[in-house]
Amino acid sequence: MVEKKKWLPRWFYQLASPRWCFQICGKLLPGFSVAALVLLLGGMVWALLFAPADYQQGNSFRIIYLHVPSAILAQSCYMLMAVAGAIGLIWKMKVADMVAKSCAPIGATMAVLALLTGAIWGKPTWGSWWVWDARLTSMLILLFLYLGVMALNSAIESESTAAQASAVLSLVGLVNIPIIKYSVEWWNTLHQPATFKLTERPAMPADMWVPLLVMVVGFYCFFAVTLMLRLRNEILRRERRSGWVRDLLLSK
Amino acid sequence: MNQQLGASRRPDIGMGALFAATLKRDLKLSLRRKSELVNPLIFFLMVITLFPLGVSPEPGFLAELAPGVIWVAALLATLLSMDSLFRTDFDDGSLEQLLLSPQPLMLVVVAKVLAHWMLTGLALTLVAPLISVMLFLPAEGVPGLMLSLLLGTPTLSLVGAIGAALTVGLKRGGVLISLLVLPLYIPVLIFGTGAVQAAVTGLPLGGYLALLGALLALGIVLAPLAIGAALRISVSG
């Protein structure tokens, strides 16, 4: 008899259990925290002090090192929220619901950060804080979607109903993601096209985009850290009546 | 034995019959409550009236503003009427009966949304020429306005119904539903006003109408799924 091979390693299946997920996140946290700290600090110093100034925009372009990562992350976070919501809806997995719930505030913060840095960058470059341009508007809609999901989540008292309802809403809102992504290509906009593409080299020189890439990866690590922290809190809050949480809290 | 049992029960009704029955019931119920029927229209007119008073009564300026104002007012009027879509059925328990029926829920949902649209979206479309005169919209813009409303308002009803289904179990769903639904209305608003503006300036409006039609097609296919899922969640929760 040959033992049937599992597709994925064992810890992946264990993530579905709140208790195991809590522990696995606890093990991953230090690594991601160090990576986030090193990448963000290193990337920031590199970007602000050593990357060359833009020939047109001078030093004002350096805000790209905050703007692009936060914008990318705001969209990825929405995707994660929707996918986690779908998993929660289909397989009734509690941890997926918790991931979706923890994603929303982080994503909303990132969307705000992207909009703010965009406004600050827009003032010297376009001459105004805000233009009603397709990219900006669709990003604003993304923020509204996050706020809607959060409002719905807090309005429904039953936790499982709240999670399911917000999952449906976030799946509906998913139509906005391609609109944001392609808004710079479908419409004639002031906003410049995407910096990173999978199939082409970036249009800017390497000593400009490499620090940007470092910042993007750093932001992802930072996101992972905040998500795991929120997720662990959420697990503890929701599983507060189970034995292992009580044991854990009493042992401290 | 089985046959006898089957014969003693009422014969199962087909999908078409169910669709027609739901549509008829919803229309009849709405037509009996006249106030709910007229309220969105009055609201539409009132919002339109506020703009000349609040912004400027100057005809040229109003004509420029008209496409956007009419569309925003139509959007708000639809939104206002959305909350009652499932509310009464939820309160008297008939929504649960609908959920229990063996026919696909999507079908019932489409019938209900269609009934809602016939009494709000269609009515708004028919009132639109009057409004366009009030706001000095050039006559060339009126066909564009009506066509865009005709294609756009069903999408508004479909998307709004998702919000209504998600909030039907809540006591105060009123503000929440606008929070959930308004961001999703923005694409319809953009292409709707775009169509009217194109019609006013004499540009071809086929592209805008095609996009509105595409949104509607997407809505008809996907929104009933989401509405059905949301209703099941709201009722079971």
C-alpha cells in the first residue's frame, strides 16, 4: 500500500485550526518583523540618500518609495480579503473569516496612505493636490469599499453572519480591482503608467527601481507582521471561551 | 401510493410561472402602497429643484450641470427606494418561504428586482424629459439621457438589491446600505453622464451605451447570485 501523497505540507492544513494558526503565526512573527525592519530601514536610507534625483522632478519624486508600495499593498490586501472571504464562505473556515476581517483596516490604512502620498506628490508635479483622474478616483472607490466592508462587519452582531455578509460584499467589490489596475491604460490620465510589470523591465534606471523593489518587499513583510498581529488578537478574542486560550492566558 | 400522494399535492409550478407570479405579486403590492411608489419620484424632483436654488438659476450654467445632476438624483432616488425591497417580505416572513421554495432563488430575486425597477428606474426614465426641461438641457441631449437611464437604472437596481439583501436583517440599514452601494454605483454614474454629455455635444454615444449595456449584462449574470447568497446569510443569521 502506497500512502496517498498530500498536495501540500502538513502545516498548511493546520492553518485552518485557530489554535495551530495562532502558534504558526507566533513562530513566523519574529522573522517577518526583522525582515520588515531591515528592508524598510535599508530601503528608506537607500532611496532617500543614495538613489539619483529625477532629471525632471528633482527630489520630489522620492515620495514614490512610499506611494507605490502602499498603493500596491492596498490592492493586494483587498484581493487577500476577498479570497479569504470566499474561502470562508465556501468551506466555512473560521480562520479565513478572521483573516478577512483583519485585512480590512490594514488595507484601508494603505489606501489612505497611497492617496495622501499621491496628493503630496501631485502638488509639485501636477500643481494641485487632487485631480479627478481615473486612477485616483478608482483608488478612492477602493477606500470606500474597505470602509463599507468594515461598516457592515461592525453593524452585524452575529460574528459568523457578519463575516459571511462582508465576504459577499468584498467579492462584489472585486470588480474594482481590474478597473484600478488598467485605469491608466484605458483612459487618458495624468497618472503615469505602472512602474513594475511582470513582462518588461521598468522604464527607470536600476539604481532607482531596485530600492523601490526593496521598499515594496519591505511593505509586504510589514503587512504580514501587522496582519499576523491582528489575526492573533482576533483568534484570541473569538476563541476566548475555549480551553487552550484560557490555559495560555493563565500560564502567562 | 406515491402517485396518490403526488396527486394530492399541488402540482409543482414551473420556473416561468414562478417568475411571473413573483413579478405580479410585487407589482400589485407596490401599486397598492401608492406613497412608496411616488416617494422616489417626488424625491427625484425635489433634489433637482435644489440645484438651481443652491447653485445658480442661470440657464447656460444649469444646462452644463444637468447631465450630472439628473444622474446623481436618479442614483439617490433609486438608493432611497432600495431599503424597502426585501424589508416587508422579511418582516412578514414571506421571504423565508421564498428561500424555501425548490425553484432557484436567483429567479425570484430577478423578478423582484425587475418589479422594483419597473416602478422606480423606468418611472425615473419617463420623468427625465420633464426634468431636462427644468434644467435647460439642450433637446439633443434628451434621447441620450433617456437611453442611458434606461440602460443604467436596471444596473442600479441590481447592485442596490445586493446592499438591500445584506442589510435586510438589520434594524437600521438605511445609512449602511448607501455606504455599501454608492461606491459600486460610480461606474454607472460615469458612463451615464458621459453618454448624456456626448449626446449634447453631438458626439457618437454608442460607446457609452455599449459600456452601460455591458455593465447591465454583467449585473444580470452575477448580481442575482450575490443577492441570493446575501439573502440566505441575512435570513439565517
